[in-house]
Amino acid sequence: MRFDRIRLSNFKCYEDADLRLDTGVTVIHGLNGSGKSSLLEACFFALYGANALDRTLEDVVTIGAEDAEIELWFEHAGGDYHIHRRIRATGDSAQTAKCVLETPDGSFDGARDVRNHIASLFRMDADAFVNCAYVRQGEVNKLINATPAQRQDMIDDLLQLGKLEEYRERASDARLGVKSVLDDRRGSLSELDTQIVAKEEKNLHSLLNDLESERNEVESKIENYEEQRDKAEQARDDAKNVLESYDEKREELSSLENDIGNLQTEISETEQEHDSLRERASEIRDEISELESDIDTKLRDTELDAAKEDELSTRLDELETKDDEVSEQLEDARMKAQMFDNQASNLAERAEELEARGRKKRNRAEELETEIEAATDELEDRREKLSEFDAEIESERESFEDAPIEFGEASGHLESLRSELADCREEATECRTKLRTAEGQVEEAEKLLDAGKCPECGQSVEESPHVDTIAEDRERVAELISGLEELREKQSSLESKIETAESLVAAENRANELRTNRQNVEQLVESRETAVEEKREQVETLREEADELADDAEGRSEDATELESKAETHRETVEELEREEQSISDAKTRLERIQAIRDEIEDAEDELDRLAEKRTHLQELNDQRRDRLAEKRSRRTELEELYDESKVEKARESKQQAEAYLEQVGEELETLREQRDDLIDRIGGVRGEIEALENLRERRKEVVSRVDALESLYDEADDLQAMYGDLRAELRQRNVENLERMLNEVFDLIYQNDSYSRIALDGEYRLTIYQKDGEPLDPEQLSGGERALFNLSLRCAIYRLLAEGIEGSAPMPPLILDEPTVFLDSGHVSQLVELVESMRGLGVEQIIVVSHDDELVGAADDLVRVEKDSTTNRSHVEHGDSLVELLG
């Protein structure tokens, strides 16, 4: 996996930035605080969103801006991917307004879905990404400072071993769940046994036979009472029928009276409606006459002689066809006018753009000429400086004209004189010591002589055989004094010669220094001359390109003028066709109005027909009502003759007697039915208990079978939990061995100190460094630079282990180092450069380093320079192949 391109808008210190990233080693270079790390944070944030931030979304949006946009293009497993995030700031808060991930297999929308898909794609979340591939600024010692448990969790998660622990915990949870269900089922089995015994003790089948016999006796009594009740009900119903019959006759008489009155009213109202319809028909005839007159008026504005339907339709079809033709011509003219107008506008804009580019190139050429002029003046000054150096060097060499030695021999000559002076001083010191001894002897001898004793043995002078030695001692003193004086003169002479020699050494050193400075200036002059020549060639190229752009702009302006003329011609055609189209539309409107009036006339004539039919219907309806009125009057006379009051009274007495008996028998039946219902309920309860007993026995069989299955499942879950634990331990040990091997390979490759022999990594990820003498060290005992280098080695070893472990299915992300040289001295920086080179040699496709160290910059395949404008506080990026190119 590698980053292709990052584009930023209002992200932190970047108002607008667009950077492409290539394979190999890319170094992002710039002053502290210029925004280098923000580029890497943008890539990280594009992938993982808010999870990649140390603070909140508000810190992402540039101060004063309403929203920020981050786009990242990257390749992964041979496919192209694109992430686009937009953060909108509203007040004191910010939220994600857009988050889309485009993949070869489709798009993902929403911050959570995008983050989850990225984590699945790389097999690592934001924390794992930081622990593996992204060494953030200030976190170079993160892994080495972590506790063994923290380091174990980090590396296990990166190596996907956390999944095995998750599966083991799931198996444990499943085992505990099975145990809980098993205990519950065992409890249920014990409870079922208790319930079955309790029900079997009730002798339910015998109790059921007794209750059914008692119910049969009550059923027999109920049937007898119900037969007597039915007879009483028949007598009551007969009396009710008589009463109802007379009630119906009375009600029918009343209804007939109402119907007769209603019919008389309806007949009168219908006569009035008949007259109203006649008046409405007269009004419609007047309306038809007015509409026919309106048609005659509108025909005068058409080419038709009569408002016939076929002629109207034919004329409308002709107008419709002509309208379609004009519309097509109008659309074509509009399209051509718009096309020529757009082309003219585009050419004019392109001409302006070309003119602007030409002006920019001329301005750049003028700037380069100014730079060339300044550089030429500087070269003259440098050449004069070379002459000055030559004069000064010659002046220093002149100091050796009268010297006893040649130029270049001053240092050796000075050392020889100093050695000779030291010998002379030592000899003088020895001489002074001898002189003091000799003088002491002479002084003592003189005292003894004065006392009459031998100066050698102290005996009496007359008895001493050495009385004459004092004279020799005095001569020795004189010789020593003379020799010491000669040594002093020699020492003074040597000191004078040394002063002269020291001045000659100073002149020699000054000449060498001047010669070195002259060589530096000479090299700088050659470099500046090359740069000036390149700039002159660049000025010539820029002016030629500016002339070409100006010619191209002039040609495009002429083309734009010609196209604008064509566009104007087509706009005039559009206006003519629009007028013609409006004329056709007016003609169609008039004909359609005539058709509409004809339709209105037809509708009015149809309404006349309907009114005539309705008047005939109303007349027929009133005739029917008069017939019905005569019938109802005849029926009323018949009913008045049939009504007998004595039969009504007899039927009322029979009804009362039957109802009294029914009330008595009803109470008795109610009592018997309650007894029967109680017996039925008790029988149902016993049958329910019998059925419950059978169900309990069936449930017991099921629970026994379930308990057996759960016991087997519990054993399987226990075995599965142990298997996941053993597998994780085995894989961890294997990964620890591979990681230890790779860590030692990386550390040996880059670390040149002979103090350490190897690195040990145990199963709990505890790290130990062994010295050459076998003494173990904790990594925290290393110096700051060694500890940082050690941590980078561990990071790279983890990266290698992941890359080799899942190569082909999930390519690793770029190796990102943000200011890795913070704790490193110059020697350790060289080792870091070797580490970067070794990772590239091992196949890491893309390495991105943020640093201002010149040695790292020199090792880069690609350079990106970041600068911040002090007035706007906004950063921008420049891309180049070398630092010289970036600095101009």
C-alpha cells in the first residue's frame, strides 16, 4: 500500500495544498513550526477520522474558515482508492459534513463505515497503525517505555493474536452460558419429578368418573324443565303474535296517514321542479345562440370559412407540424448560439490565461535577470577577494626570505628549538645544583680551616692528608659559575630564536588558512558562474515561451471574436424563430378556442336533451304517485274495518300467565345449570391435570435429552477454549522468535558500537540487551540516542514481521517517521540513514520522513519543502528532487 496524493483545504495551517507522493524515500524538509507534521497528520486523519486526533475536530479547521476538506488518494493490493472528508465548523463545534471512500468494489459513505472499512482493509485500527507504521513526533520511545504488558497488547493486536484471545473469551463465555443453562435444566428436571409425584398421588382417573356420573343426573333434570319451559314459551309467543299483529295494523294505519301526506307534498314539489326545468331549457337556448355568434366572430381571424370539426382538426395538425419544425429550428439555433458563445468565452478565457502565463514568465525572466545582475556583481567581488587572498598569502611567504628555514618547515623547526631550550634549561638547573653543592663545601671547608680542622675528615689540619682539596673545590666553583653563565646566554639566544620561529609558524598557519579560504571562494565562484549561466539559459527559455504564449493568446482572441460573431448571427435567428413560434401559438389558441366553444354548444344541447328527458320523467313520476295515493287511501279504509279490541285484551292475559311460569322455571334452570357448570369446570380441571401429568412426563423426557446434549456441549466448549489458548501461546512464541531474529538483524545492521552482542525478547515481550561481556542491560539504561535508535529498530522489525506474515493479502502501509532524529547525535543519524536504506532494501515500497537533518535530506529519493508565510501564518509545499533545487 502507498500514498499517491494528498490535497488539503483549510486544514490547520494549510489554506490550499496539493502534494503527490512517489515510491522510495521521501523527506519532508522545513523549519520547525512550518507545518511538516501536519501533512502526515492529514494522511492519518483522512484514513481514520476523529480516532486519529489527539484533540477535537475543531482543531482541524483553519481559524476563521467555515469548513476544511481533506482528500487522500492511495493504492492498495493493486487497486486505486480515494477518501474525501469535509469538516464543517459551526460556532464552537465542528462535525463531519461529508465522508466518502471510493474503492474498486464500490463506495462507502459515512465516517463510521469508512473507518471500519479502512480498519478491515489494513487489518489495523488507528492505534495499531501508530504502533506499527507511523512513528509520531515525540513518540519515538513509545514502545520501549511501555510496560511489557502494554507492549504485549500492542504487538498481539498488530499480529492479529488479539482475535484468538477474543475467540477464547467467546468460547469461555459460551462454556459458562452452557453451564448456566445446564444447571437450569437440571433444576427443571428435579422440579418436574416433584410435580409428577404430586399429581400421581391424587388418583385423577377415579375422581373423573365420579364427577361425570353426577353431571349426567343434573343434565337429566335440566332436560325435563326445558320441555315445560318450551310449552310456556309457545303459549307466550302465540299471544305475542296476536298482539303484534294488531300493533302492526295500528302502526300501518299511522304509516298510511304519513305516506298519504308525503305523497301529496311530493306531487306538489315535483310540479314546481317541472316548471323550473322548463325555464332552464329556455336559458340554455339563449346561451347556445350567443356561443354560435362568438364562433362566427372568431372565424373572421382564421383562414377557415366554417367551424367544421374536420377542417379545424386539419388546420390544427398543419399548425402543429409547422410548430414542431420551427421548434426544432429554434432549438438548433439556440444550441448553436450557446455553443459558439461558450466556445468564444472559453477561447477568451484561455487567451487571458495564456497572456497571464506569458506575463508571469516575463516577470520571472526579469526577476532572474535581476538575480543574474546581483550574482554577477557578487562574482566580481569574489574574484577581487581571490586577488586579495593571493596578496596576503604572498605577504606571509615573504616572512621566510631571511629565515634560516624554508616555508613549510616552521613547525618542525619550532619543535626542535623548544626541545633544545628544554635541554638547556635542564642542564642549567643541574649546573646550579652542582654550584650550590660546591659553594657549600667551600664555605664549610673555609670554616673548618679557620677552626684548624680538615675540611674532609674534621680532624686537625696537621693530621689531615687532604688539606689541599679546598683549592680544587674553589676551582670547581669557578668552573661551574662560568658554565652557568654560558648556559644562560645560550638559553636567552634560544628564547629569541623560538620567538622568531613562533612568528614563522603563525605566518605559515595564516598562509595555509588563506589558501583554504581561497579554494572555498574559488569553488563558490565556479558554482555561482554555473548558476548564472543556467539562469541566463532559463531567461532565454522563459522569454521564448512567453512569446509563444502571447502568439497563442492572440490567435485564440481572434478565434473568439469570430465565434462571437457567429453566435450573434444565431441569436438573431433565434429571435426571428421565436416570433414565428409565437404567431403559430396564437393561431393554434384561436382554433382551439373555437373547438372549445363547439364543445360548449354540444354540451348545452346535450343538457337540453337531458332536461327534456327529466321533465318527461317527472311527469311520469307524478302519475305513479297519484296511483299510489289512491291505493293507500283504499288500504286505510280496509284496516279501519278489521281492527277488534276484545281479541287484543284476551291475548294480553295469556301472555302474562306464560311469562310468570317462565320466570319460575328459569330460576330453577339457572340453579341446575350452575351445578352443571361447576361439575363441568371440575371435570375440566381433572382432565387438565391428567393432561398436565402426561405433558410433564413428555417434558421430562425432553429435559433429560437436553441435559445430556448440554453436558456434551459443555465439554466441547471447554476443549475449544483450551485450544484457542494453546494456539495463541504457540503463535505468540513463534512470532516472538521471528521478531527477536529480525530485531537482532536490524540492530546489527545499523549499530556499529562493539559494546553490545545481542537482544533477547521473551514470551511476555520483555526486552533485554546483552553486552559483549554477557552482562544484561535494560533498554532504559541506554543513552538517549541509543534508546531512540533501539526503539526505531524495534518498530522496523515489527513492520518487517507484519509485512512477511501477511504479504500478498494485505500489503503494509508506508513507513512514516516524524522527526526521528530528536534524540540522535550525528553518529546515530548516520545509523538511522542506514536503517532507512535497509528497510528500502527489504522491499518497503514507500518511506516518508519528516526531518530537517541534512544527512537524511541527502539520502532522499524525493524532497518536499514546507514553508510558512510569516504575514498570513499559512503554509505551502514545494516539490523537488534535491535540496539545491528546492532552495533555488
